[in-house]
Amino acid sequence: MTQVTVERRAAERVALESPINLQKHSFPELMLTEISTTGARLICPQGQHPGKNISFYLPFPKEIKGLILSGTVIWEEEREGYYYLGVRFDLQDEVDKMILEAYVDYLKRDKAIQEAKKVINAYIDTFLMIFDLGLEVLKKELAKRQEVRYLH
């Protein structure tokens, strides 16, 4: 029997390689660990009750101006002295939605590139070894042909 899993979220979340320290508007030491176009998973040292509205500044890479995001805490889970929060964004502005969508797409592409680099790096040594062996076989074959040519 095939088991089908239904995604609860409206949009796919991107897990970040390392958490982003957010410039905060609501509370200190806020860290972003996952983000989508509709919400995020955050970590903070203080509990935030579901239903509470929060906002934070999301910095973008390089010199690009970031985005102020606000949302509602949907769930909270305490682990090892920190609170993990599920936040659903309350984006009203269409331009902000497009900017966030572009940022999430950037993160997805960057993650795919990093994974591809890992695969390439994992196999490059094997490829080079096989390539060197192939060159040795080719050199031996060429040497044999040269010997045959001089024997005639």
C-alpha cells in the first residue's frame, strides 16, 4: 500500500545552512533557521505565545536592503533552554511578497548549488584517478604502435 504524505504548509520551507542572526524589533537574540514565502521557523531565548504578533528585520546578502517582516506565532516548542517558533507572515504589500519570494528562490538555488559542489568535490578525486589511469593506458598503447611501426 502506498502512503501519501500531505504537506501542511502552503509553501515549501528552505532550511538554512546556518541560522541568520536577525536584527530584532520585538525581542533579543532572534535566529532564523527556516523560511518560506508564507512563514518561518525562528529560535529565541524567550517564549512567545501562539497568537502573539512579532516583527523582525530580515537582512539580505551583500549590500541589498533587507525587509521588515511581521507575523503571528502559530506554534512554540521549548528545547534545551531555547524556544522554537513557527511564524506565519502577515504580508499585505504585494511588492514585499515579491521580494520575499525572490529571496526564498535565491536561497533554494544557492542550496542546490552548494549540494552540487559537494557531489562534485566528493567525486573529483575518483574522476582524476580514473583519468590518470586512462592516460597511462593511452600512452602505453601509443608506445606499442610506435614499436610496431619501427619493426616493419
